[in-house]
Amino acid sequence: MEHSEKIVYRNHPSLSNYFIFYVVGGGVSLLFYHFDNIPAALVSLVILIIVVAILRARHLFTITADRAIAREGLISRDTTEIQLKYILGTRITQGITERILGIGSVEIFSSAETSSRIYFRGIRDPHAVKDMINQLLQA
């Protein structure tokens, strides 16, 4: 990314995106706690925190004044970008759980053949991100 590009939005998936991990991991910890295995309960909570942190860090979503960029991976990296001038439209998807948690995914469509679409998955307030993209397109 060039130094002159103004970053309008930069974020990782929302912590709420990993709700099922909290339910399962919390349940496992409670089970250990219930059977008086407090060290195992604490270890399972630490593992839960580490797993969620790694999964969250694997994805980075950025919108600049010129491009929308989705990056995936920690060691190896897959980067997809669409220049704003090639964006045809956006679409928001939210399941019932995502709506309750205030998260969703924004799909960005492109007219360029090299990268026809990118996804910002599990982000907080996807409607605000879509509105941000639409404002940049109108500018």
C-alpha cells in the first residue's frame, strides 16, 4: 500500500464472530470446573483465547480512498484487492445469529476480471462498512 493512500477502514473480524468458540470452549471449561479440575478449566480457557486470537489475526480488511483489500493468513498470505473505480456493488449477508450479534459479511463485486469479488467476513456493523464504500464511490 502506498504511503499516500488514506486508510478509511481497517479491521479484523469482530470478536463476536467467534461466538460458537466461546460457547463450546466455555462449556468445556465449565465441565472441567464441575469435576473439580480447575487447572484443566484454566488451560482450556487459555487455549480458547489463543485460538480465537489466531483465527482473528488471520484476516485483515482494509478500505483506502482507492481500494478495498482483504488479506488472509499469518505465515503465508493471500491478498485480494479491488480498486474502487471497478466496484460494481456490495451485498450484505447476515444469518439470525449474526443479526443478533450485530455482525455480518460484506461482499464486494468488481467489474475487473482478475478479482471478481472479495469478502469482509464477520465484521461489526456491516451496513456502516457498506455505506462507507458507497460514499467513497460517490466522491
